[in-house]
Amino acid sequence: MKNFIAQFSRLFVGILFIISGLIKLNDPLGFSYKLEEYFSEPVFNMPFFVPFSLAIALFLVILEVVLGVMLLIGYKSKLTIWSLLLLVVLFTFLTFYSAYFDVVKDCGCFGDALHLDPWQSFTKDLILLFFILILFYNQKYIKPLFSNTVQNILVLASIILCCFMGYWVLNHLPIKDFRPYKVGTNIKTAMEIPDNAPKSVVEMVFIYKVNGVDKEFTEKDLMSLPAGATFVDRKDKVIVQGYLPPIHDFKLELDGNDNTQLIFSKEKSLLIVAYDLEKANVEALQKLNKLYKDASAKGYYVAIVTGSSSDVIADIKKKYGLTFDFLFCDATALKTVERSNPSFVVLNYGTIIQKVHYNDIDNLNL
């Protein structure tokens, strides 16, 4: 019976780690953005780790996959199970912290393929911890499936394949797009809210500085504010989250005017998405004038969509001699649209027809 439970735990944990790791390895940039949230000031306040978020993300997701493989084939079971235990304890702490303090809304455990709220993520990690503890106390049942030579080859192959996959998706695009902006999506339709959709319940929260410390007060508390309290800010706190459409933060502005519907009305649009122009690939920026001329000649409306400031936009226009429209959109939303900076998105009346990494600009089908 103990052997059966141990083997079931071995399969369950190994397969789950491989699936979870491969989904994140399919989109390591997305996972790195999630790590940046953890490193940010409101969470752990470790900004010195932010520049290394992508490297840490790649290491963690490759480690997940390789540990899953090692467990399934029984490779160095003691080292593997100890590593799994330490990793899941770390994940459990992070998900509990996110849930209890309500700081990171989605741990990114399964990337964009499956969204779990913090408490669901914490529960998932507790279940994983339970099965890994079974393995920890029953290590004698985890035997190698193959000879040492075959085991070594399989582990080395998994590492090499994972590294290659990471390299490929970073230099092209995710193999499978799980985001709301995948090819075939009509952005306008994905932004619509049904008439009978549940509404959010929002409470206004007022922040006052009391004795040098920022404290939150509800509207009812304002009548009994401590003496000397000074107003700092006001924010909306979501008590109950209503219906949130798949796309809810896509808004294109030109000189302060909303141009979103204009894009949806055009038969042919080519949006050059660069969430941060200062970090955009220089070689790709140098090709934009030629691309603009070629696309315009075929009837395309061409615009750069960016979250950069007007000063940065002015500098880029001057540096590269760009004369077409620059539309402003929230940088976080643009990171969701595509993972390369810049990327190229072809639209037909708001429906995404093609998305291309800057390394594959020659594959644009106009």
C-alpha cells in the first residue's frame, strides 16, 4: 500500500511539475513580469532583483521541468525530493503571502493558460506539499527506471531541450499563445461586458498620514479622524470583483483623444507595439520607415503603440525620422499584447490576423 501511494505521488508530482514548468517556459517573459511584482516595493521591496527577473524566471521554470523528469525516472531520488521540497516550500510561502496580504493577484503558476487566485494557488501548493512529504518519508520506494547511463542522458537531454525552448520563445514568440490577444481574437468583442454581468462592489478608501504613518480609512471613519491627520491619497478598493472581460485595459490615445474605435473601424491596420521605446530593439526601429512605406502602399494604417512618455516619443521620432502616428497605451496592457519589444500586430476591423516578433519582421504578411 505504501509503495502504491508513493508511486502515485511520484507520478502526480512529476507530471504536475513538468506541465507547470513547460507552460511557463513557453512564455518566460510573462513569468518574469510576475516575479517583478514580487520584487516590487509594495511586496518584498527588493528592486535590486528586478534586472535579473528574466534570468531567475528561466532558471526556475527549467528547474521545475528537469526536477519533474528526474522524479519520474527516479534519478538521484534523495537530491530530487529534497529539491522539490525546498522549491514547493518557497512557492507555498509566496502564494500564502500573496493571498494573506492581497498583493499579487495571480501567482503565474500556470502562466496565462490557467489563472488561479492567490488562495487557490496556496491550496494547490499545500496539496503539492502533502504529496512531496509522502515522497520524502518514502524515498526507499523511488527506484531508478533505467541504468545510470540512460538516466544521465535523459536528464541532460531535458536540460538541453528546455534551454533550447527558452532560447526559441525569447527570440521569436511563445509556441502556444494563451493570452487574450491571440491570433483570431476580435479585440472589440473581447472588451464587451454583457448587460447581465455581475457588477463590482467598490469601496472608497482614504489614506491619511497619522503621526508620520500612512493609514487607511473608510468613508465612515472620516468622522473620527485623529487630530493632525493629513490627507495623502484616495483609492478604490474592490470588495467583490464583478465580471471582467478578457480584454479590459486596451485604450489607444492620440494627443489625448481616444482612438481605439478608429482602429476597430479600419480594414487594414499595422500596430507596432513597443511598451518601452527606450528598451526597444534598435535594429527593428531602424527598419520602421521602410516598413511604413511598404505597408502604407498596400493600404495599411500604421502606428506605433507605446507606453513611453511624450519626451521619449519625441526623441525616437527625431532619431529615426519617424513621421507616422504614435498612440499611447498602458505599458502593462502592451506587455500582454505581445512579448517582444517591438512586435508587429496586423488587424482587420479589430481582429488580430498576425503577430510577429521583431526577429521575424520579414515574415510579416501584408
